[in-house]
Amino acid sequence: MKHITVRQLTAAALVGALYVVMGYFGNIFGLTFGPVQCRFAEALTVLPFLAPVTSWGLFIGCLIVNILSPYGPLDMVVGSAATLIAALLTARCPNKWLAPLPPVLCNGLLVGAVIAFQEVGFTAAFPGVYAYNALTVGGGELIACCALGLPLLAALERAGVPERLAA
């Protein structure tokens, strides 16, 4: 089992807390939930590329934010799992330019399915509604991860954060 330092645990907790604050802030403007969403907090989902331990902070932060979800317990479970899966995959990305890909795909596919199911259930309309929701959720995720997340990664790299967390 890999040893996690206090510094790494603190970083994971800080990322989780920041996700919660950013998620609740976005909810004030109606951007956190719904078929067309752009969670500012999802910019943080690229951080596991630099510090894989932040995956767990993202998961807990997302779980807390999803308590407010209008899609209920299903979104708490599936939406939070989508963030965890995306974070674990992001930690394995070979370069920072691919870091946004797992969050965009995981959230688009899984959260899109949750929203579609809540809207129409497993009826004949599900495939069309699912396609729409997957594209809109994925699009919002793409904006958050690329427009906000990639500059964040670059700034943290310049600041030497990966070296500090490795120490």
C-alpha cells in the first residue's frame, strides 16, 4: 500500500472543500445542475493529472454538492461515481492535454443517462433524450475542463505544486 503524506491528504481535503464551495457558488447561478450545466468546480477534475491523491477529495466534494441535486439519490451515486472514475482515469493520462478527456466522457455519458432517466424513464424517448443530455453535459464539462482546468494545471505546474506534493 502506498504511503500518503499529511501534505497529500491535506491537498486532497482542500480540493474537496474547494469543489464544494465552487459547486454551491455555481448553483446560485443555476449552472451546477440540469441538462445544460457548466460546473466551475469541474475545472478541478484535471488535478489528478498532477496529484492522483486529489481524486478522493474530488469524489467527496462532488458527493456533498450532489446532495442538492434535483435528480435525487441516483445523481448522488452515479454523478459522484462518474467524477471518481474520471479522476482515477485522469491520474493515468500520459500528458496534460488529455487530462480533460476522462471527465468530459464520464460525466457526459453517466450524468447524461441520469438526467434522461429522471426526465423520461426507460421509454421510447430515452435514446433521444439521453443523446441530448450527454452532449450538453459533456459540452459544459468540456468548457469547464479546457477553459478553466487546463490553465489551472499550467499555473500549478509553474508554481511547482507537483514537486511539493511529492516531497
